[in-house]
Amino acid sequence: MEKTSLAERRAALLQAGAQVSRNVISILDPDELLQKTVDIICEEFGFYYAGVFLLDEEKEWAVLQSGRGDAGAAMVAEGHKLHVGGLSMIGAATGRNQALIALDVGDEPVHFKNPHLPLTRSEMALPLSVGSEVIGALTVQSIEEAAFSDDDITALQAMADQLAIAINNARLYSMNRILLSQTTRRARLLEASTQVAKGITSILDLDELLHETVDVICEAYGFYYAGVFLLDETNEWAVLRAGYGEAGSHMVELGHQLRIGGLSMIGTAIAERHARIALDVGDEPVHFKNPHLPLTRSEMALPLVVGNKVIGAVTVQSVEESAFSDEDISSLQAMADQLAIALDNARLLRELEAAHSELVRTKTFEALATSTIEAIHWIGNKALPMTASVDRLCSDLEDLQGVDEEIKASMREDLAMVRDNAQLIVAVQEHLIGPARDNKPLPAMIDDVVKDLLVKMEIPSDIITYEPEASLPLAVADTTQLSRSLGYILQNALDATEGQKDRQIKVVVEPRESKGLLYVAINITNNGPSIPESELDKIWAAFYTTKGAKHAGLGLSATLQIMKQLDGQVAVKNLSDGGVEFEVLVPVIDSKYVEATLPVGQSVLLIDDDDSWSRFVSATLIEAGNKVDCSLDTKNYAKYDWVFVDDALESGDTMKVLSALSKAQVSDKVYVCASNMRVERVMDLMHYGIKDVLLKPYTVEALAKIFSD
């Protein structure tokens, strides 16, 4: 009878082992395999509990992967683990790589007393080995003492060996699936990257390029959001130029921007010049929490670098945590590098197109101005003799005898009309052709030229503000031409602000660098109405005016011609807060000053205001060993060897000064110095019998020449 019972149990064990073997061989999912194994062991063998432990990566702990019933589920949830080689059946079995049996756990020195399994009376721990490598252990427990026979051990160990092989196969299968998934994803990333590369390299329009890029990234890679930021002109802010979907479009409309180096992934990536990745944005200290993108869980920011210059960054965001693999980072960074080059190419193309447009516009104006000047020159030459002819006709008309007086009167009116029109044509010729006949450019103090012009124009102090920067470099200019051009711009400002309650004109003179060249810049702003954008280019054309018939439209055209002759520049723009700004750039002199010999022991009177020119003349002559008085009130003129008078006195009247000098009979040693040598003004000054009218000397060489002539 006992032999029959033993044979039946052995048969049951073999049958259970075979069933376990069939199941473990056919199951490739590791979790399903382990759970199925513990269930079959308990059900077929009739044991209280079974569990499977696997070693962690460091092989220090055996971690419970699957357990029978509620107790097993609770322990798995708690992360139940036992130290390899420690004081537990599982620890000892994995540490020694041999099976252990406790027929009465109460007497077993290495038994781990588990509160989840209080009824356990006997336990068996079977190592799970593949070759010589221990990968885990199987625990089988019973509520009976001495529950395990040698046959149980033999059957269960055979099953454990098969289970170890099955676990290893499942692991390999899982790894192969991961590798296959990674390979498939890598292939998709490469395809998407190629698609992006093809798209961005074929697009030369900057806006189209940016929008196409974010669309391709999100659609090809399956990401939640992508956006492209570019640096602004100050390099302080990254401005969103294109974003995916409605959220991106809305942020672009709002002018969304992030500070470089600030608390954002984009700002940090640009400042540090390398990619930033947040696998969980909730834990990221530099993540900008964007209300437009509430579902973002992970983010990657990739800098856009061309050579050594960072031009912006790309943000890629996902709704999943840890969404970015190494393949994503490599693929997207390669794409970002291509995008940076494409953006730089698009920017260069835009600049080239702008330069080309500017060149075409400039050449067009040059052609118009040249043809206009040639026409005016020809007409002016024809009109000039007409005034003399009209005068002769008028004289002959008066000598005619026997002609009715009414007819004579009508003829006088006709001749007067011809004279007026001829004089108008000659005046136009003087506006446009006159500058070309002036003096050649010389070193000049631009702030003094501007100050003289403001004095002559007598603009009220409550309208004009003049701010010259101290210690300006000398520029090279024909000061008469320059005064004329600046006068046209100032008159334009006066006309533009006429009738306004609070008229304001501001003149600033300061050094400026443009395209590697040095200039003295004269900025003239007014708070009048803006110029329509469509007319900003037209104002430089001859005879073009927006101010009605009383304006000939010649001033700004003449200004453009003058600045071309001086190798300078003139430009106009509307100000963002209203008003208009004209900027005139006069080139700084780049030649060395010539040494000159000044007189010694001379007594010089300088009648002038305290300004930059008078200070230069006084200091230069005194340093050479002369006595110089600078005053507007001196009466004892006879004691001076030389008298210099500034033609533009802010605190006096030049004509009254010359009259006083004439009465003192010292006119023969008087020189009037002017920055603007207009013929009619020179004739008025010479009426006082002075020695000469000179261009102001702005260098030691020019000053010495006066004394040597």
C-alpha cells in the first residue's frame, strides 16, 4: 500500500514537472512566465506558497519578481528582496548555488521569518542557474513539517533548471525585441532626419524654413511640440520665430521670448552652447513652465550653432517622461546643426537681397539725379543770358517813340515775367549745380559748423536742442556744402513741425562707426508727422515734395548730391514713438597732420563766443608764444596786430562789430572767419573794408597759412 502511494506521488510530480516544462518553454513574456510557474507549482504540487527571485544587476540582492496569491502580490509591490549569501534560505541558495531544505523552519538557522507567510513550516530553496551563473532562486513552502521528499527535490530542481533556461530565453527575447525596437526607431529617426535635411536645404525663405522645420519634427518624430528660437539684435533674448500647432502660432503672435542664461531650457542651452534634456520637467530647476503647453513632461533644448556663433535653439517636447533616447539626441542634434546652417544661409540671402535692393535704389537715384542735374545745367546756361537780354529790351522799350503807353505797359509786364522765370531757373541751377563749384573738402570741426548754422538760422531756443559730444575727431568736408545740406534738413524739420503746439528739433553730434569706417554723425530729429513708408525713398528725388506748390522739392535732392561729393552718407527713418530722424555721416580725416610754423610774439584779438573753434585758436597761438585775447567787448583795437572775427556770433552781431572796427580805423588788419562761404554774405562783409573773409582754420597748418600769406 505504501509503495502504491509513493508511486502515485512520483507520477504526480513527473506530470506536474512536465506541465511546468511545457508552459515555461512556450511563454516568452518574463512576467507571465514567472507568475504561471508559481501558480502551477502550488496547484499541481499542493504547496502553500511559491515565489521566484531574480538577482539585481549588482548581484547583491535577490529581488522577488513573482509570488503566489495575495501574499506574493503584496511582497512584489513592497519590493521584497533578500541579501545574496545572507541569513535566508534564498540568500544561502543563491550564495552557494545549491538547493536548501528546511523540514522545520523553526529549527532552521538561516530561515527568514516572513510576516506575510506565517503558516510556513517547511521550505525548499532551489537556485536558478544557467551554466555556472546563478540568476535567481525558487522558493517553495508548505504548512506541514518535513513536507519535502527526495523525489520532490529531484522533480522541482529539474523544473527549476528548465525555468532558469526559460527565464534566460525570455530575457534574450525581450532584449531582442528592445534591440529591434531601437533599430526600427533609429531607422525612422534617420528617415525623419533625412526628410528634415532635404526640406531645410531646399528652402531659402527664412519664415517658410522655420515653420516647415517644426512641422516635420513633430510629424516625423511623433513629438508633442517643437519650436525654433532665434537671438534678437541685443543677444539678450531668444525670440520664438516658429512653433508647432495652434499653441506655437499663438506664442509667436504674443512675441514669446526667453532670456539667455535665464531659468529656461532654451536660455540655458544657448548660454552654455550644449544640449539640455529634462526627462521629467517637474524636477528640472531650469525648466520654463509654459501655460500654452500644459502636457509637457520631458523636453530637449538643442543650440543652433554656426561656426563659433550661437544663433538660437530648438525645443522639442513630449507628453511622456523620459521620452528621449540617445538616438533621439544624436539625430535631433545633427538635424539642428543642419538647420543652423540653413538658417544662416537664408539670413545671408535675405541680407544679399536687401543689399541688392539698396544698390538698385541707389543707382536709380544716381541716374535720376545725374540726368536732372545735366538738364538743369543746360537749361540754366540758356536762361542766364535771358536776364541781360530782358534788361536791354526794357531799356530799348523806353527809348521807343510813338508807341502807345498801354502797349508799352503790357510789354513791360511780359518782360518782367520772362525775367522772373529766368531768375527762377538760375536759382534752381544754383541749388543743384552750385555745390559742385565750391571749395575742396578740408579738415573741419563738425560741431562748430553745426553751431554756426544754428546761429545763422536763428531757430528759437525753446524749439532747438543742440548736444555736441566733447572731443570729436576732425572730419573732412567742404563746410560750405555741408552747411547748405544741413540747412535744408533743418528747414525741412521746421516746416514739418510748423503749427504744432510743442515743436521740438534735436541735433546730436557724435562719433560713429559704420561698416568699418569712422564718421562724425549729425542726427537731426523732429517731432513732426512721420513720412509715409512708400515715400521714404522718393524724398531724395529732385522736385518731389509733399508740402505743396510753395516748395520746389530741391533741398533734399541737393543734400544727397552734396553728401555723395563728400564721400559721406545721409539717411532718413521714422521713429518708433513718432517723428522723423535724419542722419548725416561725415567721414573722419584719416591723413596725418602737417607740421607748420606759427608766428611768435604777436598780439591777437579773437572776437568770438567761447566755443570749440575759439578755444582751439587761442590755445594753439598761446602755445606758440603769442598773446591772445578772446572777447566780444574789447574797445582798444589799435594795440592788436591781428583781429579775427567769427562770422556767426551767438552773443553778438558781426555787422555791428565790423562797423565798430571800421570806425576805429583798424579794418585793414581784420579777418572774418566763416564756416559757410556764401558769395552774397562775403560781399556784405567786404563792404566794411576788412582785410579778407576766410574759411575757418581747423588745423595748425591752416591757421599758420593765414599768418604766412
